[in-house]
Amino acid sequence: MHDIWNPWHGCVKCSEGCQHCYMFFQDRMRGHDGSEIFRTKAKFDYPIQRDRKGRYRVQSGELIRVCMTSDFFLKEADAWRNDAWDIIRQRRDVKFFLLTKRPERVKDCLPDDWGDGWENVFFNVTCENQRRADERVPILLELPFKHKGIMCAPFIGPVSIEKYLPSGQIEQVICGGENYDGARPCDFDWVKQLRRECKAYNITFCFIETGTHFIKDGKHYNIPKKLVQSQMAHKSGVNYSGKPMEFILTDALGLPLPKESLYVPHYKKNCHICGSKLICNGCSDCGRCKE
């Protein structure tokens, strides 16, 4: 996918949400060990790669999800992180989505010129259950980032974040059920509660997928196909578009880029019934899907 940048691969499990990690499952299916951590070669500098005409492959205004097969703040990646920060620093015209289960490490892993945060970095913590929400969100609120969010995925237990929302710092909340080996159930009541809390504070809420085991009105549904999970999440009608996030993106000279010069996401026919559309970077026109 064109909206993912994995500068390194592999991870160390650290909490309940890691128990049935999709990356470990997918690596195992390929005959690899997900606990083997390495810096990627061809993709490490992906955000600054150019095409044959000298244009950046990643366009100004796009949102790139970082380290989806690892954790950006993983201790084992300390030797490579400054190089990754340098790439993010170069592309101040691109939005970078960072997600971690290790917010306690973040303060000591920020670059020297961080100040009160970079405008193009959107920082998120994983809150798979209430224990982890109460552990990680307070740290999130104390860290110097311009944009902050919460991701409840895999959603394996009820989560209330209502007491954290009056801070006004949380701009987006995502939730989704669990998949693959040992997937634990996701209850629609948990989803609706989280949505109510976000709507009360006009915060964007996105239910991206049901997970393999979904409970609604006390009834269990087995939904093995991720495409169907996403469609069911969309049909639930709970996604909510709150106050827009305003990123001040700049060119190489530090001058703000006009909105008309930024990438505008476009979608295929089936995208409009996808649970992730609200937060999606749009279609990459890879040609692998059919309308």
C-alpha cells in the first residue's frame, strides 16, 4: 500500500494486544520469525524516493502510516530512529501517522530540534483495553505533539476515555476488532460507547472493522473475511466526522503550502462501503482490485 512506510520490521510483544499480533501471524505464514528485528533496505527511505521524472513518489499532503509491522519507539530500533526522523524532517509537506504501545519511551527518543512538536507528525497510542488506556493516555497528554489520537485495536475489552477528552488534545479515535490466530471477540456495545464519548466532544471516530469474532445484541457473528468486516463496520453507521484536523504543511523553505497544491484522495467504487474510508489516504491506483 502506498500509505505505509516500514523503516524497520519485527517487534517485541509488550502487552495484551500483542498476544495475537497480525505481523507475527503473517510472518509465520511466510516462514519468518516476527521477533527478528531489522532495518528495511529498499523501503527505508520510501518517503523521499523519487520517480523517473524526479518527483516524490509520496505527494505533498498525503498521510503515511509509519511502522505498521513494528513500533517506531521500539528500543531495538534506537540506532535507526534518527535517520527516520531526518526523513520526516525533510518531508514537512507530508503527514506522518505514528502509533506506539511504548509512550513511556517517547520523550527520550525525540530529535534535538523537536521543540513543542512538528506540525506534520500525528502521534497515537494503542489502547486495547481499559488498563492500557489508563496507562498510556495520561502519558500521551503530557508529550509535546501538535496532533494526538487513540487507536483501540485490537479492541479486546471495553474502553472509556471520557475523562481524558476535556483536555482538547485528542483529535481522532480509531477502533477495530482482532483477526487471525486466537482472535478475541469485539462487542458492538464497546464500539457504541466509545463513539458516544467522541461525539460528545466533536472528535472524529472511525470503526474500521468488526474483527473475526463480533458480538452484537448478545449474538456472536463469525466474520473471517476482512473485506466483509470492513463493510459491516461501515454499515453499522457509527463512524463520526468531528472537528477537522488542521496540519500546517510547509515546503523545503518552511513556507506554508496552499491547500490547492496538496494531494486530494480519490476512491474506487467499493471504497464507499469501507469502514476505513473516513481516515483513508485514498486509492493508490495499483490496479490489483476491481470495481
